[in-house]
Amino acid sequence: MASGLVRELQEVKRASPSELPPRDVRARKPLLLRLEAGRALLRGATLVALDIAGVFLAIWTALELKAALRGKSDLALSYHQAVDVAPLACLVTVLLFARSGLYGPRATRPGFARVVGSLFQVMIVSLIYGLAEGHHFSSFYIFYGSLFFALIYVSAFRWGFEEISGAMLRAAGYRRRAVLVGSGPHIQEVAAALGGGKHPEVHVVGFVSLTPLQGNGLKDLGPLDRLERYFGSIDEVLIADPDFPQNEAVELVDRCHRHGVRVRVAPSTMEILMDRVEFVPGQTLPLFELKPPVFEGADWLIKRTFDIVGAVVLSILMAPVMLLSALAVKLTSRGPVLYRSMRPGIGGTPFPCLKFRTMFEDAEQRQAELESRNEMGGAIFKIKSDPRVTPVGGFLRRWSIDELPQLFNVLRGEMSLVGPRPLPQRDYDRLADWHRKRYLVLPGITGLWQVSGRSELDFDELVRLDFMYLENWSVFLDLTILLKTVPAVIKAKGAW
């Protein structure tokens, strides 16, 4: 038997090179692998150093500020105190940041919201460790004081890193080269979105459309089965169609991965909703239940507490601005200082949304004659140079000061600091049924609309932003949106 087996093995013809399976190019070349590893190591080391510096400076600043308020300022003493307590905080920071993907590649690295959440976790872990070690604290200032300054320093250092590294990459001519794949209308929408911003990082080299598409300014790369010709000159393929055929999608993803090309998907409404699913085992078919995006229990308590505290603090800080605005409105045009706009709130129940009056008294009567001049798509009515707006009203709208009275709506429980913006009744009546999911929660003074382009965005895009907020809510996301509202107001992009 053994001799027979040997003869069979000897008779087996060695496969020729042409008959061997093609080498999977995901097995990168050694030189390329070393270069990428070097870049990743340099990026990670730089970010770790910046984070450690930010945390150490935050602790030092908190200690020195406390000493200065007591009239015992001593930079050397507070420095040595910081040296004693900083190592644990720095170690926990690096570990939690790494766990959150904050040292990952530029294209996938999370933003400010993840930084805020991770730093808060660092504070909690450090506090628990201190108490477990038997330390006694006369106050917990060292923890929340350090957290406050860490948010400033770490965020500032990371922002500087992003700006400098981004400038270096742009100077070197680096941009991610992408191909859009899908149907005509979706390709145009995604291409327009990718082209936004001051320095778009994705360069769309062309498209492959499953339906006819002409005159969009992009290069037609031909049919899908010939896309491999461009794999050597692109970095990623973007599937820009929620209805992309599943069998072709599976094949496309496999082809891209075999050639080392990244595949990304522009999210549809359904994919956004799938962030909030719960597995429901079934007898014949496993199902996933889409949970309603409502705030209840502990989530509601946290959000409501955040709203009340934030509204009280902002009302006190902005009181002089609101007083001057009220006087300006009263002295420059006839009519009430506050305009009570009846708008659908949670569940579609109307409430008086308070605003400083920015239009003349006959504004509502003139609405019908201006409908033909509407410059927004979908349900929203907007005109850049609305003749009904008073001169003072134009200034208040430019800086979003007219929205400040809504802080009282927040205190009354009719609105939240952050949430989907409440629409006038005229716009609400024109909503499609799927748009009205945004009314399952309290409307907000600011939201992802305000920090993502405001009136410059298409209405369906605005609604999808609301969906993303509802599905991914956290108190840190609310804080992030509030902080980003300030530069959005200053830039006034889409504020009209």
C-alpha cells in the first residue's frame, strides 16, 4: 500500500505558475508594510505625548489655580504635586483613549465627543482608585478641576495636531482617491457632500452608475465589471446607494479587498436606524427589533438635569445680551418684543416657541405672497433676503441671538438644549410621514442641523442628521454640540 501511494504521488504533475491561484494582494509588500507601520508608530507616539502633556498640564493648572485663589501660589510646589499624581491619570488616559480608537488612522479616528467621554471615564477611574486606596479628600476639586482643564488642553493639542498634520498631507498632495458606485441621484448627492468643507480629504476620481448619469462633472468609469482597471490608482470605493443589489455588493467588496482597496458605505436612513436594534429570537427566522429613540428612565433624568442646569447658567450669562436685544427690538419697530411662534413639539403637540421678534408685524400675512421665492427644498421655507425681516432682526438672526428666549422654553419643559429643531406649523404640515419620527423627543435650541451647515443642507439630509442624533444620543454628544454651536454661530454658515 505504501509503495502504491508513493507511485501516485510521484505521478502527480507539479502545477505550473499559470495554474497557481493568484496571490492575494492584501499580503502587503514588506517595504510598504514597514512604511505604514512607521507612520502608525509616529502618529501614535505623537498623540500619546500630546495627551500626556495635556493631562499633566491640566492637573498642574488645577492645583496652581487652587493655590492662587488661596493666596499661596507656588509653581514649583504645584509642579511637584502634579508629578506625584499625574502618572496614574496619564496611564489611564492612554489606555482608555487607545480602547476608544483615538490613536487610529486619521480617516477613522473619532472626534471631540469621544475625547470628552474618555476623559470623563478617566476622572471616574481615578476617583474610584483614590477612594479604594483610602485617600481622604476635603473636596473633589482635583478631579473635576483637572477634567475641565484637560478638556481644554487635550482638545487644543489634538486640534493642533489635526491642523498641522492635515496641512502637511495637503502640501504633499495626499488625498484619499475614491470611486462612487451606485445609482445616479445618490452618486450626485454623495459627491456634493464629499466636496464640502474647506479642505475635502476625499478626491472623487469618477463614478460607476447602475443607472444612466450624465453631466455631473465626474468621470464615468464604465460598467461595474471593469472597475478593477482602476484599483491600482484608487484608495477606496464608496457605495452610494441604499438599494445597491446585494449579490453585486458582496462580489464588489470581495474584489476590492483582494486588491487592498477599502470599501465604505454612505449611510441610508435604514442603516442609521440599525444603530438601535435589539435581537429577538424567533422560531423560524431571527429578527431584529427597531427600538423607539425615546429618552426614558435614567436617560431622561440625565438629559433633563443637564437641560435645567445648562439653561439656568446660560440665562444668567446671557442676561445682559437678552436685555439689550429686547431694548433694540422695542425701540426700532412696532410690535411685541417676543414672538410666540406656535410650533409642534414632542408628539406633535403645539407649544409657544419664544423668539425675539425679527420681522415686521405683518410678516404672517405676507407669507403666501412669498412662497414662490422659497430657496429651500423639502418642507422648509427660507429666503436669504426676506423683505419681512427688520434691520435689527437681521442682526439678531446673523448671531442667532433671536433664539435665546427659548432658554425659558427649556426651563418650562417644552424644549431641550439640544435636539431636533422645532419647525413652524406651515413646514410641519408638509412633512412626509418618515420625517415625523424626529418629534418623538423634545425639540432643541440647537442640534446637528446648526453645527453641520444649517440652511445650506438639503432637508432630507437635515432629517437624517436628526436621526443620527436620536440613535447616538449621550450627554457628551449634547455637550459637544453645544460647544460646536459657538463657532457655527460665529461663522454664520447657513444662518439666514
